[in-house]
Amino acid sequence: MGQAETDHWLEKVYRAPDRAALQAHYDIWAESYDADLQQVGYLHVPVMTGLVARHVTDKNAQILDAGAGTGGLGEVLAILGYTGLTGLDMSEGMLARARARGCYAALTQGVLGEPLAFADAAFDAIISTGTFTSGHAPASAFDELVRVLKPGGLLMFTVATSVWEAQGFAAKIRALMDADLLAEQEITPLYRPMPFSPTESGLTTWARAYRRTG
């Protein structure tokens, strides 16, 4: 149990050989996911909550939580008064946990990097934490996220420094900015999202905010 158990699951999801295995791991991990992340001091939720509170002032804004997991971030945002939350995740096990929280107006199963079942310009803001990291959502996912974001809307996400350049995220974001589809709003200082993890404490991340301009 404790930090060692969390690291066991982190190793499984980071090294999953394919999407089916990744989904299966998350389905099983969903039962202890929240408690396990607390053991390693998981910081993505408070960091993203701060960004949302600073940049999204309309509490009725339609917000997509892309990679919602068990809904921990959605629950905090709901406590702060945000009412228009939609959750998206690939794992039915995770979505079941999110559904039980009762904080999302809608929950949808879907995979970042594949076509999403949302209309163009459906959301005022999109948030994503912990999904742009090793073995998870690809850089190509940003094409669909930009498509479903309203002009003037905010795209806010965390991304591991280990994959930012190596897996094409930096190039994709630069391309979207060059195409006048995104404009940079804020980039946090680097932080360690799991500072108490015996094996992952050295992992560093930014949270980044961009506005849809095109």
C-alpha cells in the first residue's frame, strides 16, 4: 500500500504496450486511484483549479475536462460554483467513479487522439491534467481539442517536460500558434506533480494556458 502501490500503478500505465492495455489498467486502478495519488502529493488538481479560477470567470461556462479520470478536478470546480462541466475519459471504470461524484453535467467515453463526439466550438474552456505524459494522449489530440473550443475560449493543460519536445507537443502547439489558432496566455513555473513518489518524484511538468484565436 501507500507510495509503493502508487508507483506500481504508475509504472503500469506509463509502460502499457497499447491503448487496450492502458484502458484496462485504468479500469482496475479506478478503485484506489484517488487515495493512491494522495499518497504521492498529486499537485495537478490544485494547479489547474487555480488556472481555471484565474482565467474562466463565468461560472456557467461550458468546460470540457478531457481525461477526467475519477473526477477529482471536476468535484473541486463544482464546489467553487462551476456548473457546466463535461467529463471525457477512455476508461469506463474511471467514468463510473466520476459519475458517482455527481459534479458533471455530462460524461462521455472517448479517446484523446481520436475524433471526439462533440460539435465544433462546443466549449468555452477545455482543461486536461495528467494526460499529456509518457504513453498517454498524443500531440495530435490538440487538433480535435481546438476544433471543439469556441473562438476566444481557453485551452489549459499540463504536459510533462520529458515529452514536450520528444513527442511532438512543442511542435504541435507552435504550429497551431503559427496558424493563428492559439495564443499563449500563461505558462506556470515547472513543478513536480508527484513530489512524494519514490520513483517519479523527479518528473517535472508545466501547466499551460492558451486562448483560441481563430
